[in-house]
Amino acid sequence: MKKIINTRFQWMSTLAVSSALALAVTACGSSTDNTSTPSPSSSTAPAASATAAPKKLDPVELTWYYPQNKANPDLQLVNDAVNKITQEKINATIKLMPIDFGTYEQKMNTIVAANEVTDIIWTSNWSFKFEQNQKKGVFQPIDDLLKNQGQKLYKSLEEKFWNDAKLDGKIYAVPNYQISAQRLGVVIQKRFVDKYKLDVNTIKKMEDLEPFLKQIKDNEPGITPFGTQKGWYQGALYNIDTKGNVYKNDPTFKTLPEVTTEMKAQFKLANSWFTKGYINKDAATLKSAADAYNKGTTAVWFDFTGKPGSEVEFKATAGGNDVVLVPLAKATFTGAASTMNAISRTSKNPERAMMFLELVNTDKQLYNTLVYGIEGKHYTKTTGNFIKINQEAGYFTNTDWIFGSIINEYLPEGSPADKLEQTAKVNAEAEVSQLNGFVFNSEPVKTETANVKAVQDEYLQGLATGTLDTDKYLPIYEEKLQKAGADKIVAERQKQLDAWLVANGKKK
């Protein structure tokens, strides 16, 4: 069954990339070339101008909130370049409102609570969470907007991507096409791999890293052996299907507790590494994962994505050092919910916001201006689709996946020439959960969910990074989770999962 499903997804994903590439080329051509030669059939086809002229759009300003790694001195310069494009295309100006990753969720919660007028908000399943904020009414449904102002955008993505942006049968966000699979693994600086002749093929699980980490600790003063911000516990490393939080090979689909046996083992290993000096001392207080390795003084760190071409991104944020990616689990299909842009319910111009989202996902010039800045200042074109980025020129994002579809992007030097094809291949071959489509509704246990989160905020990062002594604090953590209602959440998840399994013919 899995082989059949994967073959189906491979065909669909290849088709999607081909279609998206065609759309990107078409959009690019239409935005920069107004003197193209008519096709042979155009002389006999009805002229578009024979119909009523499109209604002239009144000028509007839109605001767009999204996370970034750091502030850019040339933000306004790039913003002006963006507006030059958008004014010509849709008579709108965009006020770019980037917020650093570490405080993004907190600041967005404040903005939303104050009922501020906003237009476009970046959301995901891991920061400023899509489901939670949709339930609060932060976003507005966009089905009609897609039909009227975003037809090209809608056609550029397969249905499975739009399904990830649906809640209660309606679409509430625009997925950013990128890798939609997760290949968990570690990133290792190549200079240390070469120096210590590390055979990366022998690294099959996290424990296998320990001899190498000891070498770094003993022989590389000033280098942190393993950098982390929130540990590395991920269900896919331990044969856990995170769609339902059950073991993949469990025919009973029994929902696992909040703290699994595997999680306890990871906490204990992390605490051992921290005690030995392998893990960065500030792991429990860092706000961003990149803070653990962005100075180039970390030998190894955990990678939650494993996307094609990410070696270039890591090199750019790790002191310019080449890196090696080492996968530790099979790729699993995760969908598109990790990066999306939604239209705020407080937007006074939702139609224009949709027009902008279509433009940023289909117009090559606009997308690359947002990602890379201004040609000739922040980057230069080299050969083909490749560019050379000047990181010190005043605008550097390193977050192509925040803005829109990567189908439109130029490739930084060092990227694989077939990055888009590799992305489609990973998306297609990734293991598809048999629980794909199940979404847990936390509303019946919202009080318990809030209470559990409060406990997690207090203890989880310290335990996961090894900063807190496992023997002392893990029992306290488990006891507080139980008092907060963790067991009730597990029971509700099981109830909803069982109902979904029966409804989808997977369980009697």
C-alpha cells in the first residue's frame, strides 16, 4: 500500500512542480515583457480588449507581518523596490513588518489581542500556530478570494497542499510551496569531518555521535561539540507517527502519553552530554535555533528539515564553513502547514491582499526582491539561474520559504542545480502517514492544553537540552503535567482519532 501511495504522490508532485514552473515562467514573462510576439492563433482569436476594460484599482497600503533572523539596514530600500512592482501590478504598497523569530509569536499575540488592523500574517504549525489562531478568529476564509482574485495562485498548488490550509471545510491560508517532507538528521562542519576522518555513514542514531563529540571537546578549544536550543526529540526518530502520536506499527492506534519512553531516554542522553560539556551552556535560554550555531563555533547541530540545498543556507549562517548533512530517519510527508500566509480578519482590503499573495507566489521579480533584495547591490547574477549573494550589503534573509513558492527563486551559489527537482523528489518519496488528514481539535480540552503548555514552558526546554538534571526534574515535570490535565488531552485525542479511523474505514 505504501508503495502505491508513494508512487501516486511522486507522479502528483512531479506534475505539481512542472505546472508551478510553467506558471512561474509565464508570470515572469508577463511581468517583464510587454512586447512579446503574438502566437499564430492570436490574430484569429477574439481580442481581449473587445470586452469591458478592467476597473481601475484605487491605491491601498497593505501590512505584512512575518518572522526573520535579524533586522536588515536596507529593509526600507527593498520595501521601496517591492512597492515599485506592486504599484504597477495591483496599485498597492506593502509595508513589510518583519519580527525576529525569537519574539514573533509573542509580538503577534499582542498585535492580535489589541485588534490592530493588519492584512497578511505569516503562520505555521510551529510558530503563531495556524489552528489555534484560526479558532480564535484571527484569519478569514479565503475560498471566495481565491476564486475571484487568486485563480492562478490556486491552480499553482496541488489539492493536498490546500488541504493543509483548511479547517472546518474552508481554506484560511496560502501555503508556501517548499519541501513538504521532514528528513531529520544532524549537520556537521565539514572541516571537522575531514580532520577527524569521521565516516558519516556510521552515524545512524544520535548516540553514535558521542565519540566524535568527545574528540571535539578534547581537541578543539573554543568549539562547542553540539549546539542546540530545544533538544532533538522528534517522533519520526523513534518510529512514532506524529499525525496521531501513535507507533507506526501499532494496529491498535493507541495514543502515546505526553512523555514517552523515547523522550525520557533522550532527556537522559542530553543531560549526560550537557554534564560532559558537549552541549552549549545557554541551550535552555536561547530564543532561536540558529543562535546555537550562527557564529561558526559549533561542530554539530540537529536539523529538523533536511531540505535540498540547505547546505548553502547553513554555510551562510555558520561562519561561512562548509557543512555535511547526515540523515537519521526516513523522510516523512509533513504537508504544507509549516509555512503559510493568511489574510487577517481585520484587513480592510482582503481582495487586494489576495492579489498580492498571488503576485508574490507567481511573479519571479517580486519574489526574488523579497528574498534577495536589489540586484547589483545585495546580489549579482552569475550563470543561468544562479546568483552570488553579498551578505554584508544590508539585506540578507536566508528564508526563501517565508515569502512564497520557492519555484520562483534564483539559486545561491553552491546550491544544487536541480534543487527544485530534488525537492519534488523528496516530497514524492517521503513516507505518507496512514493518518494523513487527521487533525486534532483541541477546543474540548483548551483549558488543559493551556495548562500543559505552561508546564512545558517551565521545564521542557531545560530537560530537552540536558540543562536540567533528569533524575531530579523529570518526575516533577511528569507530575505537573498530570495535574495540568495531560491525561485528559491524551484521552480526547484517542477519542477523536478512533472516530476518524472509523469514519475513514481504517478501524471498525
